[in-house]
Amino acid sequence: MITGTAKTKVDEIWQRMWEGGITNPIEVISQLTYLMFMHQLDEKEFEAESLEEVTGAKQPRIFPKKFANAAGAEIAGEELRWSRFKDKPAETMFQIISEYAFPFIKTLGDDSAFTRSMESATFGIPVPKTLQRAVDGIDALFANYVDDISDLGDLYEYMLSKLNTAGTNGQFRTPKHIRDMMVQIIAPKPGQLICDPACGTAGFLISAAEYLRQNYESSMTQADWDCFAGTGNVQPQFTGFEMDQTMLRISAMNLMLHSISKPDVRYLDSISKSNTVSNKFDCILANPPFTGSVDTEGIDDSLKAIVDSKQTELLFVALFLRMLKLGGRCACIVPNGVLFRTNSKAYRQLRKELVENQKLEAVIYMPSGVFKPYSGVSTAILVFTKTNAGGTDKVWLYNMEGDGYTLDDKRDPDEAHDDIPDILERWANIKKEEKRARTDKSFLVEKQEIVDAEYDFSFNKYTETVYERIEYPPTEEILAELETLNQEMTKGLKELAQMLKGDSNE
């Protein structure tokens, strides 16, 4: 997570953009995103140069020997690099970025999700001085305030929080440590197709890519790498759908910076009739919009067959079931109301579907502060496998009390209250959970018990409350003690009055 000082620096850069005449918040975010992407491209080029120097093996390069813009004017590829243009005079830097560097980044990726998302993008910083201030601010931000920028999502999240409409549809970026935990629970493998139908900045896809690199890099075949990058004549491993064009560009940039050249990331309303994908993915990882509803006319009939509702939090879970292959697995975040609401039969209908027709594996209850300062909503993680034939046996419940950060708006590190390592350790040794008492923070619940509870997934529904017997003295003894205390108090007050009277006579 970025620190308070980093947020202050972002505020300063934002203010300079406003002073320069860019007053539309979405436009501010877009222009800063392009500049941050240019910065990170240069960082990747430095990494390739260092690796080439150490190993002696030629590495793929980002910047060409020469680049010609649409007007046919040429410039040396080195001049497109952040480290080369950042210290130039404002007018010179403005010319390089507006006429060459920005047109150059629009060409990256050939016919990829990135180039498609950038087709309508325009460079909108109007004057050299504003550009120079933005470049200086971003350079200082990366150099002094941001420790781990492998995922730009935290910066984007903070900038998006400045929008008046931020979060109105329950669209909050999932913190990286929560995403990483969910990926480890699902444990994707090389070659498996992974999707986030509400991808935002592509955080879940990037966490999955990092997991694959960490666990399988040395054993992945060329076919696995082609699938990973989206190159060759294979299905891209990573797919994401998004309805916001700004988010779509951010996700495409983010994935490209993580060596995922051609993911299947596209503009699409996932729960509309436009999305016809079914029985395709091995893994789905998602934090879909929590609130709001959609026009019943626009909902695909296949989703209505699973859950008869227009609530987005229900429709997305139904969508995940449709999009998964048989045997495919999902870890998704839902608002707590999905777990227990009974005032609408659709909520119970969805819970019954997961228990009776699929294989519900786990419910992990998260504390309400996980999404602060953007929202205090209480959430849980559902983990399930698509079977279309049942299979729910015992469901693992875990009551997370802390995620390694304070649960207030500051969200400062709090290692003393971090249940994530415990969650992963217990999940890896799930058989041992059968011995857990119902007074513990996790345990297994038999399917029949959930059925008997009318498919209520509430944690407290299955916990055992322990009552401690406390013995009090007889009433007569308590009254006697109170009488003694009262007498001692009266005596003390009289002595104090006498002392005060004596002082006044003197």
C-alpha cells in the first residue's frame, strides 16, 4: 500500500494538473496514467540492459533504433525514454512526448488489447510547463515515495478515490495481499485459463501471473509461456472484461508491464446478453460490483436460470458458474448479505445452488475494514468448484479478524493482527480442521447442517457459544459489605469537614 507521504505527492501532482487547466478528474487520471506508463517502460528497458550485461545474452528491447510518427518525422528511439527526456527544457520535452513518445506507446503490442484500448486515446496536457511539473512530480514519486511499483494499482486506486462517483457501484480495488491469498487458495497451474469478469486494473490477473512465475517458472514449457503471454496460436491464459474505458487502458498497460503481451482484455458488460462465454475457464478470481441492479431486459437468460434476480452481486456469481468449465474453480468476494439474506428468495436460491448443485468448499469472513477508507462494507470470500452435479460435503468456515493492517481509514501495517498466514496454513492442511472445536476461528461444517439451517452461510449460525459460570456471594453478604462501605464513607466525610473547619478558624 502507498503511504501518506506518497498520497500527498499525488495530491501535489493532481493540483498542478488542475492549475494547468485539466479540470476533468477522469482526464487527469488518464494523462497521469500515460506518463507513469512511460516511466515504467524505461524501467523495464533498464532491467533488460542489466540482465544482458550480466548474462551476455541478448534481451528483447522495448525502444526501437528509430521511430517515425504519423507525419513521417523520425527520432532516435533512445529519445523516447523517460530518463532521456525528463531533464530537457519544458518546450523540448513537450515536443518529444506529444509528437513522438505518446504516439509510440499507442503502437506497442501490435494488434493487442493494449493497442485496441489506446485507439481513441489522446494526449491532453495543453502546455509545456504543466507537463514539466507532472513529469517532475511523477519522477520524485517513483524515486522517493513508492517502494514496490510492480503493481501500479495502489496509485490508480488512490487517484480514482478522488472521483465524485468513486465507489458508488461498489467497485473497489481489492488490496494486493487479499488478492494474493485468494490466488494461493485457488492455486492456478500453467496452461489453465484464468478470468476476472470485472477486472478493473487487472489486479487479480497480475497476482495470478506472479503466482505462476514464483511456483512454476523453471518447469513451464514453451507452450505454457505462449499461453501465459498470449502469443502464438494458443488461447491467452489471462482474460478480463471491463466496462470503464479508463480502467481498460490501465489494465492493458499493467498487464503489458508484467510481460503479458496479448491478454484477452476487452470492453464488455459481463452480465449482459453481449457476453456469451460459457464453460471456458479453469479459474475465476473476482471482486465484482457489490451494489446496484440492472435492467431485467438486458440480463442473459442463462443467468436468470441460475438466480432470478437483477441484483449484480447475485448475477455475477451466477455468471462465474456459467463461465467455468466443469471442474473449474472460483474464489470471489461477495457482500455479507449474500450469505444470509432471506427477504429475497433469490439470495437463498443462489446459496442452495452452490450447496446442492455445485461443490461449495469454503467461506472466509473478512473484517469490515478491509476496503477502508473507500468503504466499510462487510465481505466474505466464497470458494467453490463447478460440478453441475453437487459434491458439497463439508464446508470450511474461517472468521478472519485481521489482515495485517489496521481496520481504520489509515490502514497502517499491523503485523500482530494478520490471519492470512494462518488461513493459508489451515487451508493447506484441511483434514486437520475436522478436529477444530466450534469455538475456534475456523472449522468444518457438514452439508446437512447447512441444509437444516436453510442454506444460511452466517458464521455465527455454526459457532458454539461458551458460557462461563460466575459465582457471586449471597445477597445478604453483598448488602452487608455495601453498608460497611457506606459507614466508612460517612465517617471519612465527617473527618474531612472537621479538618476544613479547623483550617478556617486558624
